[in-house]
Amino acid sequence: MNVTFENLTKRFGDVVAVDNISMEIKDGEFVALLGPSGCGKTTTLLMTAGIYKPTSGAIRFGDRVMNHVQPKDRNIGMVFQSYALYPHMTVYENIVFPMKLKKVPKQMMDQRARQVADMMGIGHLLDRRPGQLSGGQQQRVALGRALAKEPDLLLFDEPLSNLDARLRLSMRAEIKRLQLELGITSIYVTHDQVEAMTMADRIAVIQNGILQAYCSPDELYDQPRTLFIAGFVGNPPMNFLDVTVVQEEGTYHARRPGFDATVTPSRGAKAAGRGEVILGIRPEDITVSRTAMPGAFQAEVYVVEPLGRDDLVTVRFDGAELHVLVDPSMDLQMGESVYVVLDGERVQFFDPQTEKSLL
Ligand code: ATP
């Protein structure tokens, strides 16, 4: 089932929590709503669930306008950060509860509950109460409960936030596999860009209630449309420097004191001749070397932070710094002088006033 938001707006008094959002979620698609705390993600989800009424605009499931349809009549499954299980019921009773409300015949209900429990690896826990389960097991029950009623739409609100890092990773993979297998249209709220990038088909980035971008994870990463998105997506985050871009003999250069980077025409053309612009470059798109390279500038190693597979190295030059991912075998030392080259095809430029991309 596809879901459409049409100029969706929610106000709480003077606060505009969701500001005129329009987007479509295709049938079977997994869409993440991504943004910092307070940006309006949960409010959007709660309107989709029917718990909040939109102030204006519309929500459609397929062709049907849902604004005034009760939550219980929307056939959605919800999974929250707090597992929201009924503490006095067993796991089995928790899973069948929504099906009872839907008046699913008893035998089918039992069959589905056991099937889902097996799928979620909680078949042996059906007689326990939530208090007797670990956080990860409780979240599996909550997910099982949402799936067993065979919803048209799954809504997730930061479902992995309360789990430890290892469990979060395995649940993340499991949710993604299940969603693909079952093909249930899903909306997943998170402030964690890694979760959004790894799980979603498309990501809606929301800032201050406004939809900033709606595209695939790759597009979001490679062609961020605004400075906010560029800085929000990617870990370690993108570097930013104030530069001016000039064209000399057909070649584009981004410059500032102590810094000179050659960039391809497709990257540099719009930024050239505009005065100061903001250059963005990801830590993995910078090369550091002990020997001189064409187009390199010199910098000093300020600090080396081992991340395991890479070292995160901060280099400094003329009052500015860049974070670079470097192969640990280089064994860079603090205070060393190095040559630095930016990948001229990966550089981004942003207008300092509008904060929009200049690509
Ligand atoms: P978080 O990740 O912290 O949950 P969020 O992106 O989900 O944040 P929302 O919970 O949707 O953000 O809140 C968006 C804005 O609306 C915030 O400024 C919040 O304070 C406000 N808000 C949310 N619910 C209410 C409410 N019931 N009454 C008044 N203001 C609210």
C-alpha cells in the first residue's frame, strides 16, 4: 500500500512541528524519517498512525484520505523505542492481542502467532511475561506483535535506541531482512544516520519540521543538497572550509591561505567567481602522503585517533584543519609534516548565504 503526505502540517500552539510536508512512500518501500531531536519525525509518524490529527493537509493510504480514520481502523503495526508490551500478559497473549481486536478467527490467530514467534526466534518464550525477558527479546516480541496482525503499514519509532550496540546491529539487519521478505510498506523514524543509511530505500531528511531532502541513501551521501544534510550525513562528518574558487587556464582551484586544491570543472564551475564559498570534503576523499604529490599542499599532523580499520587523522595548516581517514599502516606521528591532496571529483561547494549546494 502506498502512503502519501500532502502539505501535511501540525501545529501545537505556536510551534509548527511539521511544516507543509509532501512526499509519497511507494508500496513495499522502506522509508526513513531522519533528523535531529525535535525536528518533527515522531509527530509525522503519530499523524500517520492516527494518534494526532493533522492541522492541515492530508494523509492518504492508497487513494483513501485517512485524516479522520480512527487508529484502530488503519491496519498498521507499530514498534516503539519503549517496547510498550502489556506487562501482565504473556508473550503469546501480547502477540495475539491486536489480532483479537481485529477479530481474527482463533485458529488462524494461533497459527500466525506461532509462525511469527518462530520467525523472530522467540518461540520458546511464549509463556513468559515481558518482565522476564531481555530488552532485545522484548523488542522482538513487539516486532512480532506488529507483524502477526498482517498490517498494511509498519511504523517504527527509534525501535533500537534502548538496545546495546551489538544487539542493535543484529536487530537492524533482521528488521531489514524481514521487511524485504514481507514487503510491507514501512516508515522508520530515527535520528541515527547510520540506521537510516543502512536500512532505508529512501530517506526523508527533516529539519525544523521542513522536508529538506527525499532521496536514496547514495544520493544523500554523494550529492547533499544543503550544508545541513552534508554535515548531518556521514561519519566521521564532512569537513568544511571557507575558500574562493578561481579558474586559471581552464583549471579550477579552491584556495585559502596555505591551501590550494584543484577541482574538476563539473565541481568548480558554479562556485567560481562568487567570492567566498564553503568547500565540503569527506574524510575518505582526502589523501595524505609523506612525499610530494602533484597539487598537494603541506600540513602538520595534529592528532591521530585509531578507529580500527582506519586512523582518523587531524591535519592543520594556516589556522584551519581537516579530518582525514588514513590507513593505520602509515603510522603517522603527531607533529609530522605531510602533503595533502583532495579528490577534485568529490569536492562539494555550498553558498554561505543560502547554504544550498553549488553543484
Ligand atoms: P525526538 O527525536 O526527540 O523524538 P522528533 O523529531 O520526533 O524528536 P517531535 O516529537 O515530532 O520531534 O516534535 C517536534 C516539535 O513539536 C518539537 O518542537 C516538540 O517540542 C513539539 N511537540 C511535539 N509534541 C508536542 C505536543 N504534544 N505538544 C506541544 N508540542 C509538541
